[in-house]
Amino acid sequence: MADAPKSLDDQLQDQREQSENTIRELETQLMRAKEGYLKICGAQEYAAILKKQAEEASESTTTEVVDP
């Protein structure tokens, strides 16, 4: 009977360690997903800036040609 609580304690400790490892792995995956998301957002902002600059350059070129 003394072995039963010890065995239960061992099982619970194993489950606890497994849960801790799972949480660590999931936190790492979440961190990587967030980093990827932020990179994508940054790329979108950069693309929007480039598009705006191209439009402004196009407008200034058009204005110069139309108004000599």
C-alpha cells in the first residue's frame, strides 16, 4: 500500500513535467508566430510606403510634363 502513493506521486510528477514541457514548446511556437506576424506587418508597411513614393514621383513627373 505504501507503493501506491509513491507510484501516484511519480505519475503526477511525470504529468507535471510533461505539461511544463508542452507549455514551453507552445510558448516558443507562439513567440515565433508573433515574430512572423510582425515581419509581415512590417513588410506591408514598407510596401505601402514604396507605393506612395512611386505615386508621388509619378504625379510630380506628370505635372512637370503637363506644365512646361
